Amino acid sequence: MRLDKSKEVFDKTKRYIPGGVNSPIRAFKNLSITPPVISKGKGCRIFDIDGNEYIDFVLSWGAMILGHCDPDVVNSIKEVVEDQIAFGAPTEIEYKMAKLVCETAQIDMVRFVNSGTEATMTAVRLAKGYTGKKKIVKFAGCYHGHHDIFLKEAGSAVAELRLKGIDEDIVQNTIVVEYNNLDSVEKAFKENKDEIAAVIIEPVAGNMGVVPAKKEFLQALREICNLHGSLLIFDEVITGFRLSLKGARALYDVEPDLITFGKIIGGGLPCGAVGGKKEIMQCLAPQGNVFQAGTMSGNPIVMSAGYATIKKLKENPHFYGNLEMLAGKLEKELTQVFSNSNLTFCINRVGSMLTIFFGVEKVENFEMAKMSDLDLFRSFAEYMIKNHIYVPSSQFEAMFLSVAHSENDVEKFVEIAEEFCSSKRK
Ligand code: PMP
């Protein structure tokens, strides 16, 4: 595969943008190939400026659940863009979108922001304002955006960095505990009695690779929060509208107090949201005194693209069933391929999000994820991308499917994975 033009543009970009990217994971720091510079996306395929075509299993890190440039989403943008770009004033599409999100995800109220980071930051401020407490509990390996308070032992691109520039005074109020380990949560509550404003968790983690929370664990978190007067925040930036219309919480039958959204909610445009119970949400300014604002929040083009996306998910009763079938096929066939090659591995999958870990038999938390064979994963990711299957370059990310993928696309993935295994045997 030739990436000459991509390399040229990427090298030129580095002169002006640190590392050549606007978000670290895109730089392929782990791999020895240059990141393809993408020029087009259609359905489940993306194309680079060298003329290479890839089947995309990254999907803008989960955002493009309908595939790239879905015609309804494109039209929804075209419909508004002639008349409405930005006002910083109320628009009717905000009302329509808020109603659709609240009714679909079954929440009382919502506030739109511009990213997942803003959503989680707002959720935590709300929790602190509502409870009058100052500490938060987060889980090692979960990623909630790039605000200081969340970067302690975070997953995703943070996992492989030694961080600088973090305000330690603020971070003191973040308590990190182990995913799926109730004892560590109980210990945190015991040691910080009456001080914990909220527990924030990805109910299915996507940022240490895919690691599902155990149902009893999430249910116990709900009880502990109730007992101590702390809020439970589900960070559904990845899982919201991906695992079901009601997100991961429908799978677990646990109701958090606040939920954060991102990615899918904006149909591929910059968007995030925090939503939840009215009693808490109405503490936000101007109704209450917890301040939060944004010049671009609720932007009409973004709202329109998000509206078209969620409407489409809602109108197709087979949507999540189809995704489950495709992703199930991928899991099953990959399991076969890796087993035939006598590899030790585990595949964690929930719905249409999936991660392959090599060298380990199960992964239930960040420590276990870090014990997997990171070198083998790197060579796998590189092999797949070189062979036109676009997968996350890092172990600590999830792979995604969209409804634009077909069984053929899944079979192509499996075929290349099989080739990778044979190349290792040689
Ligand atoms: N929460 C989770 C669970 C995420 O996966 C991410 C981003 N991958 C964020 C928050 C932050 O979202 P954003 O990158 O839009 O700021």
C-alpha cells in the first residue's frame, strides 16, 4: 500500500499543528506507518488522498453509526445551512432535538454542549452543585474527556503517556478505583465519608478496549450512591444510542441520575449533551446557579444532523438487531480464526462495539487490559490497516460496526485477520 501523498501532507501539517493532528490518537504513534490522510467517506468505506480504500471499523470513534455521509444526514445539513449557520440565540430545531432526545433516551431534561468532554465536565459540576460535595469517584481505564479531573489513570490515548500540565490541587478530589471491583468502591466511600458528589462510570467501558461492567456491580453502585447521597453518572458518550435507544442503561436495568452523551448524538458533527432527572438538571443556569454556557452549543446545523440521525435509529425497529447480528458474526468468526491459530486471546463485545485482546483469556479491568500482548495487537492493527481494514491503532480503544457494513465487509475483516495469523506462523 502506498501512502506517499499522505506522508507528504502529514509531514507538512506537523509544521503547523503539534504532532500533525488535532487529537493524539490520530497520529498512529504506536505504528510504523504514516496515518492515511482521509479525503472521503461513504457508507462503511473511507478513502485517502493516495487513492486507497478502507473498510472503516473506527467510524469516527463510534460516531458514524449510520455509516459515512448517510443521505438523510447530508440532506438535513443542506436543509438548514442556507439559512442558519449560527446565531447564539434560540432556534426551533433545538426544541425538536431536545424533545426527541428526551423521549427516545427516556430522560427528563437535556442540555446540549459541543463535545463529550464538555458533557462530563458539566455533569460533574452539576453533581457538585446539587450535592454540595466536592469529590468524585472514577474508574481506572475509563476516559471521560480531557479535563484535568478525569485524566487520572485514564484510558484511551492517555493510557500510554506520562502526563504534564495537570492541576494537582484539583485532581486531589478525584478518587480512582478499580472497574468491576466493589470493594475498592466501598473503601473509597469509607475513607471519604460524606464528601463524594458523584461516581462517574462508562457502563460499558470503551477506552481500555471494550470492557463491560458486571450487572451486579452497576446495581451495587446505584445502591451505594443512594446510601451516601451521591449521584451516579453514566458516561454514555460512546454507548448512548449505540447499544440501544436508551443506551447501556437499558441493558443493565440501572437508572443513573445523570447521563452524558457525545459522538452519535451529533450525527458526526461536534456535539455532546448532559441529561437526566429534572430535579438535578434544573440546577443549571439560568434556571439554577450551576453555571455552564457555550457560544456554539445547540448549533442549528449540529442539531439538524443529530435529529436526522436519532430519528433514523428510532424509525427502524430492526436497527439494533441488525447490528447485533453483524457484530455477533464478526466475533464468532474471529474466535474461530484465532482458535485455529492456537493463539491465547479474548474478544470482548457488547452489541456493535468490540475489542480483541491477545495473550490473555479474560479482561475485566484496566490492569488486565494492560497485561494483554500490546506488541501483538500493534502488529495486528498495522497489518489490518495496510490491508485496507481500518481499525483502532491502539489496544485501548473500541472497534465499531455501523448499519452500512454488510456481511461481506465482516467476511473481509475475518479473511485479513486469517492472513495475519498465517503471516505470524511463517
Ligand atoms: N467520554 C467517553 C466515554 C469517551 O469515549 C470520550 C471520547 N472518546 C469522551 C467522554 C470525550 O468526548 P470528546 O472527545 O467528544 O470530548
